[in-house]
Amino acid sequence: MSPTTVLPLPGRPVRTTTPASAGLPPSALDAMLDAAYETHRRFRHGAFGEPCPTCHVPAGELCLARRSVHTARRMAHRVRVAQAGPFLRMTAEAS
């Protein structure tokens, strides 16, 4: 491969090959993920608003598998959202 120079275009950032999280230690990434899951659990966002049929935890609790949400729980959430009409979704978001 020949070395080439990448010239930035005006108004466009140059993409790098390393991800943005490459500079963070793994413990910081673990803490950020734990905080995100705890926030979702606490406010019952997304799949955390459904009880898990796989590990049988109630709604608002983390699945017993650390750092994952079971597929059955995600599917139960998607079914509930699909069954709710657009008006119900808007009122749920507003409250």
C-alpha cells in the first residue's frame, strides 16, 4: 500500500480509524454502561418496562445476565409498543 495524505474538505471532519472510546480505560467504559442500564432500569425505559420471561425478574429490574437484556424481554417490549396506537405512544411520551 502506498502512503497517501488525507486532506480535510471544508466543513467535513476527517474520520479516523480508531473509535472514540479507544482512549478510555475499560473500567470507565464499564461504569458508563452500568450507569446507562441503571438509568433505564430506574425509569423503566424500553425493555426494562417489561417483566423478563427468561429469567423471571419483574419490570424495572435488570436481567440476571449481566449487561444484556434477554431477547424475549426485548420482543415483549416491541410487541407492546406495536399494539399501542400512535395516540397512546404520544401520551406515554408526554407523561
